[in-house]
Amino acid sequence: MGLLRRRPHFRRVWLSEIVSLLGDWMSFVAVSLLALGGEGGGIVALALVLVGHHLPNALFAPVAGVLADRLDRRWLLIATSAIQGALTVAMLVAAVLGSVPAVQVLVFARASVGALRLPAQSAVLRHVVEDDELLEANAIASATWSVMFAVGMAVGGLIAALGPAAALALDAASFGLSVVFLWGLPRMVAEGRPAEGGIVAAFASVRGDMVLAWKHAWERPRLLDAVLAKTPVHLANGGALLLLNVVAAQLAFAGTGALTLGVLQCVRGAGTGVGPLLGVALVRRGLRGEVAATGAAWVTFASIAAFALTRHPAALLGVALVWGLGSGANWVLSSAEIQRLSPDRFVGRLSALDNLILTVGLCATSIGGAVLVERVGVPAVAGWLGLGAGVVAWLGVRWVLRRRAAALRGRGAAEAEAAAEAAAKAETEAGAAPAADAAPAAGVGAEAEALSLRPGTERR
């Protein structure tokens, strides 16, 4: 909390996120339940809502990363918040009319605009705190996300029982308040990346800029590890979150499906807040960041497996808490590493690559899990599909990183050997030139000495 007192600009960013996230999660419960039980709803409709909420992060990640690295990040956050507020008002109208397809389209549109702000949110931290404060800033941001997730889901469950309109109205208002907090921030343009040409130049350079960012990470295995660290966990989360919604609707141990979903998500959200604090504390006490991130990933995997196997309410709540611990710690540790290891001119694009890869994985297991559940009629298969994909992806990432590190070591050794050979050759050539010059002189001297000796005389 001392960081919030010392850094007023960070405090503004933090307050804007509080109000925005609270509204988002309240409306998310309402929209999820509308998709699951409304006209034209069902398990696939729910999966489409989840995909609509997350897929734009992948589709627009390249553009978002380039915009965050080329434009004023402050104005990017303000503009996207205002547009999201307007789209939430349209979602409110669609929900009142009971149109699930319209809500799905508007969820996708709003998430598309939100995708443009995600890399900017990560990049802004470089402007509002010092480098040695990034880990704590990310922990605060994650804890805030988790608290708002927990509170928003719990309150959203209560409000959704009355209907989705109230939750969506509050969500729309939250975006307006977020703009108020962001308005007081200073100009925030990336170091070394002037906004030449504005938006037109940014769009024109998307492909080349993203390729440069990927090459930068590819040459640095530790940074590449941070960029890929969230993907296995989100592959597992995609199927597991679908399972969580279905379990809440089927068991309804809190009285109604809405309240049960709110309680389960609230507990999981609490875990995502505590997990990063534990992870940061362990790293500060000497545990290597990559070891902590690995442990967090496997805690998540084990929790999802347990969630798929149990149906006892108390056990579900305990598992949801541990699930959140692992998922939250994984997020913060990897995000802080990207910000710490990446130059400011690349941080927006590398954060976008991170969002792109993890979101594609989450959406794939969400849709795949929904199709499997509809075919076999067993909700747990969604969780198992996501878990299997996550474990395989984690093993694959480890293999890629080992191969990449070995290749770079081999290339470094070859370059060092070539440099040594070149230096030795240059030294030899430099030493041979005087010797060659001395040889004729020695020869002339010997010849002169030989001519001075008459036949039959001896050298004394």
C-alpha cells in the first residue's frame, strides 16, 4: 500500500481499474446466465459468450501491441473506456429485449475494444512506477483484479437473480468513472518510439513490428519463457471455466445457480489475489522466478483435476480457492518478467503476443469442451480436455526453451571460436611481417660475412 501512496499516477490507474473491473464481473455473471438459460441458450451458447469475451484479445492483440508502443498510452486507455461504456449501454438494451444473439455480438464488440487497452495497461506501469517496483505493482494489480472479481461475481450473482439489466447498467456507469480517473494522467509515449504518423502509420506497421518483437523474444530464452508462461495455464482454464459454470447450474448449493456461480467464482477470485502475494514473497526470499512460475502452473493443473473429480460443495470451494492461487501467481510472475526483461519500445507488443497466444488456447478448449459435453453429456470432459491440453503445452514449451537455449549456446560457442581463430590469425600475420623483413637482412649479413672469409681460413 506504500506504493499507492508514493505514486499518485499509479493510484489513478489503480482506481480506474477498480471501478471498471467491478462493473465487468457483475455483468459477466448476468450475461453468462442469460446465455445458459435464455431463449436460444445452452452449453454452446455459454461457450460462445466465453469466447466472445476472450477471443478479441487474440484477434486484435497485434494491433493493440503496436498501438500501445506507438501512441500515447493515456489517450488509448481513455478512448477505449469511453467506447466500452457506450457498447455496454447497447448490451443493456439487448438484454432487456431478451436477445441472446445480440448480447453475444455486443460482448464480442466490447471485448474487441477492450483488447486494444490490455497491452497499454501493462505498458503504463513502466511510466508510473520504478523498475524495482514492477513486481509489487503487478501484485497490487493482480490482487485488485482478484478482489473485484470476487466482489463482482458475488454481487453479480445477487443482482442477476433479479435480472441482467441492473448489472449492465452499473457496468456502463463504471466505464464513465474510469475515464474520470484516467483523465489526470500525464502523456505516456514509449521511450524511443515517437508517434510518427499516428494511427495510420501504426496500422501499416503491424506485421513488421510484431515480427520484430517476436524475434527479440526468440533470441532471449528467459524473455520467451515469460511470454509463453501463461498459455498452458489458460488452455487448462478454458475447459475448466466451462465446467465451473455447468456445475454451478446443476448443483446450485447456494440456493440458485446464479448465487452458486457467484460464490464459486468469488472464492476462486480470492485465490487469484492471494496467490500473487505468496509468489512475490517467495521470490523476494530467494526462490527463482521461473521455479515459482512452474510451481504455480502445476498447482493450477492439480486443482482443475480435483475440481473435475468432486461434487461436494465444501470440497469444490476449497479446490476453487487453490485453483485461484496457482492461476493468479502464474499471471503476476510472468507479467512482471515481461515488463522487467523487455525494453520499453517492445513491452506493448510482447504483452500483446502474450495475450494472443494464451487467448487462442483458452478459446480453443472452451469451444472444444462445449462440443464434447453436448455429445457425451458429461460436464467433466470439458475440464479434462483443458487439463490435458495444458499439460501437453507446458511440456512442449519446456522442450522448445531447452532447444532454443542449447542452440544459442552453440551459436555463442561457435562465434567465440571463430573470433578466437580470427584474433590468432591476425596475431600470426602481424608477427610474420617483421620476421620476413628480418630474414633478408640476416641473409645479407651472412653473405657479406661469407665473402670476407678467404678459402682455407678458419673462423676464430
